[in-house]
Amino acid sequence: MPVVETSNLQKSFGDHRVLDGVDISVAEGTVFALLGPNGAGKTTVVNILSTLVRADGGSASVAGHDVAREPVAVRAAISVTGQFSAVDALLTGRENLTMMARLSRVPRHEIGAVVEKALARFDLVDAADRRSGSYSGGMARRLDIAISMLAMPRVLFLDEPTTGLDPRSRQGVWEFVRELVGEGVTVFLTTQYLEEADRLADRIALLDGGRIVADDAPAALKRLVGSDIVEATFADGRVACYPTDGSLDDIKRTILGLEDATHVTVRNPSLDDVFLTLTGKSPKQVTGKVAA
């Protein structure tokens, strides 16, 4: 049985239909990435699955429990890191972790070791006894993620977890996600960074117009847009991409038709190309950021 599953999930806010029949199935012990244009409803899906928002229609289950009928059981099986830091600015990093370890019912005799391991894993040892209100944005984000990992949930929801982190901190989060999956945790990820999804996810679903328009392994999604991409740069700075079937003849024909181009390269398809093909939007329009 899938550890996370939705069927015909629907949600509206006023007259705006955000989710219009979303079907998702996530296998246990994998990383599933939900991507889509800004405002597509990714966070709404996470909020429904984590019992924070009720769906208007359809069904959803997490860890074998119906989200609407068994919210307490769902909450016992999950942990959530949202888009914004939820640490207590008046407490130190160590105090934040200790408090959440107690609330997460970590055995009392294990709390000290669990907290120290979390501080070390997220490079917070030197700042452990400073008030978290004095932390930089990246440090506060690392503490927030560390807190969500304390109870070793069966399903971990990460809603844009590395937004605002520097490349080194982002790499650290990626490594820890891989460790968690190796220990059997299922990770449900939304992200602004296409590279992040490409590196981490076993499957990627693209949400657009309230529906899932693609759902497959990253390599399979890239094959949707052709075998090779001819990328041309023009004198006015415009960059255009042209899918090909990968054959030498097709690549040659495409390049010969680009007489006005100042620079031409041939490359493998990327998730950027998938977004452009399936949503009609460029990566900047989709994410607001270029993958770091």
C-alpha cells in the first residue's frame, strides 16, 4: 500500500479552485517531489495531508490512516517543516530542540544524546547556547529542520525546506534527506529548486491548473521533451530551446535553421525543459529562482 495517497483531491478558496482532482501515490521509503508554478497549490496539498486544512472533496491517507477521519493517527506518523521557520526566538538552539524532543515524546534518558546529535548534524554546535533569535536566516532554517527530524517520523513533509539556505547548508540538508530515506523514512518534498528535486526525488509530480499533469521518475520526465535539446543564444540576449529526436540529422537540421544565433549548444533535456513544455512557463516564471 502507498504510504501517502490522494484520490480526486479538491480544494477551493472562495471562487478560486486550487485543487481540481489531484491523484498522488507515494511509495514508502522514497523521496517524492511535488513541483509546479507559484500558486499551483503545492502547499495546500501538504496542508491537507498534514491535517492542517480540510479538503473539499476526494480522499487522502497517510501511513494507512484517513486524513479526515483519523487526524490524530496521521499526526503521530508525520513531521512537517513548513516554508517559514517556527523556532522560538527567545530560547537557545539547544532549548528549542530539548523542548520539542519532550513534546515529541522522545524517552527522557535519550533526549540529551538526541539533541547533541541534531546540533552536530546541522552544524549548530557553536551556536547551541545562543538565543535562536540572533541566528542568521540560514541557521534558523537549519534549526527548524533539525526540530522536525527529532521524532524520526514515518513520513516527513518538507515544504520548500532549503529556501534561503546557502549552497553548503543546502547540501547538508540533501545529505540528511538521503540518510533518512536509507533508514526507511518517506520524504514528501516541495521545492523551488529544480536541481534539488532532480538530485533527491525518486518520483516527481508536476501540479498545474489544479491537476497533476505529469508523474514519473526524473529521467522519464526528461524524455518527454525529446532526446537532445539545441539551445541557441541570439544577439539580443534571447535564449531559445529546440527539442530534437536525438538523431544527428535532426540536430543538424535544427542548427542550420538558426542562422541568426550567436551561440548554439546541444545538451540533454533538463527539468527546466519539462516545465516549459508542460506548463508553458519558463523556469523563472515557475519557481521565481534559477536552480542553485
